[in-house]
Amino acid sequence: MSAADKSLVEALAETGPMPDIALAPPPAPAADPQQRLPWTSRVLDTVSTYLPVLLMAVLALGTWWLVKNTPALDVDRPAVAPRHEPDYTMRQFTVQRFAAAGALRVQLEGDELRHYPDTDTLEIENPRIRATAPDGHITTATAKHALSNSDGSEIQLSGGAHVVREAFGNDAAIDFRGEFLHAFIAAERVRSHLPVIVTQDGTEIRADGMTYDNLTRTVEFKGRVRTTLAPRKGS
């Protein structure tokens, strides 16, 4: 040992033993504020952080759904012709049509009526028609079937068609029979392209077709015509 080392040892011996020094432990790391919150608060905090993003996603999804499910404009769709199907039906019915002043003009009865919107026509089973002209003339018509326009002013009768122009004043009644008769109520005309039988005041005329106009009091027979004249009164 050198002289310097001996001097240092002697100096330490003279100072006595070294006092104990208490070492302080290292400081604890700072606690995370999130760890001190309850889990519900942490969930709410996370949701509030991403809420704007969630709202934008929901809005985008809703917009896409509306675009996908919005129907196209009607103008873009091809027009579809209405089908020949009845839109309403009546059974054991009575339909009346009145003039502007309130007088009854046409009364239509039948077992069944079907209205077709595509043609605005009526199909009638076992029709019974009574029409009154402005001058008071009465016309009745019956058949197994009828096809009429919407106001009943034009009627096609088929199957045992029978039209009677009742007597009025000095005019005798006139009777029309056939398998088909086309009656124009307002124009007071009856015509047919099929065989008919016309009877008036005992005289009977059979023809392959005819056109009758009550306003002009004329009748035109077509095809073969056979007439049976009634005997004169008093003969």
C-alpha cells in the first residue's frame, strides 16, 4: 500500500463510521385518466368520438336505399292498354235516364249488367228497355242479350230480339222481330243485317234485312222480301 492510500484510510478511520442513508423509492408512474373512469363512461366517450362517422354512414346508406327503391316516373313506363274486363257488375238492376226537365227518357232493366271501361260499353243479360220520345212515343225492347253504349241511346239486341213501337195517336203499333236488331233510341231508328219480321196493323213483312227510320216514316227492306197483307176492314 502506498503512502497516499494509507493516509486516506487513516483519515476515514478518524471520521468514524458513515451514517445510513435511506434511499427513496422511484416515483410511481402517473395513472391513465381513462383507467380511472368506469367502463360505461369509456364506452360513451368512444361512441361520441365516432358518432359523426356513424351518422354519415347511416345517411349514405339511407340515400342509397331511397334511390334504389324510388319508382320510375310514369312517363317512362310504356302505356298499357286496358284489358276487356268488367270494372263493375250489377244484378237484377234498374237504370233510368232523365231529360234536363226531369222527364223519364229511358228505363233499362235486366238480370245482369257488366260495364267494360276499355270500350265504355254495357253487356246486359235479358234486357228490358222502355224509351219515351220527346213527343210521347213509347218504344219497348227485349232480348236475351244486349250490348249498349254508356248512356243507353244505342243498343244491339241479340237472341230473340223484339222491338215494339207502340201505337200513338193515329199511328198503329209497329213490331220488329229477329235474331239481331240494332236500335238507336234517340234517333228513333231500327236496323238489322239479319232476317227480320215486321208487323203493323195486321200486315207482315219478312226480309233478309232492313232499316227503319221513324222520323221520316220510311223503311227499307233488303234481300228477299215476302209480304202478307192483312184483309181490309169490313171486307
